[in-house]
Amino acid sequence: MMKKDSKTVRMIIHIGGEVLPLTVPFDRQDLVRDTEACVADLYDLWRQRFPKKSDRELLAMVTYQFASYYLELADYTRRARTAAEEACTRLDTMTDKMRDTI
């Protein structure tokens, strides 16, 4: 349900038997639903694979998995940014050398 005069939407997501009310930017609600689905799918899969684990243990495992994904992506992004900056520096150097020869 959308708040009046607002660009946010109230949503309720369900993960691991928990109900989580959220207020998110209107244009990010699809991302929230996709996130909910990914987390819920992993939780359900691990619930089947590890039936003796408590809900808290499973949620901790899922939390760790997504934190790991996040940190891996952050590291990948940092390395990609560094490589792009190095490439730009090399390109600038090459361009400067070409100008000097003209």
C-alpha cells in the first residue's frame, strides 16, 4: 500500500516463518520481492537438507551465506574499479605520448 504524497511503499515479506514489515522506495519493490524469494528459497532448501537445525541456526546460516555473497561482490567491484583506473591511467599515458609525437 502506498503512502500518500510519498515515493515509498509498505511491504510485508516472509522469511523463515517470520513476518517482516518494510517501507521501501517505490522503485525498489521488485528488488525487495526478488531478495525475499532468494532468501526464502535458500532457507527452504536448507530446512529440507538440515531438518535437525533450529530456525535460528538456519537463519544464521542464510545470513552468513548472503553476507559472504555481498562481501565477495564488494571485493570484485573494488578490484574491477582498480583495474579500470589503471587502464585509464595507461590510456592517458599512451595518449599523451601520441600527442607528443604529432
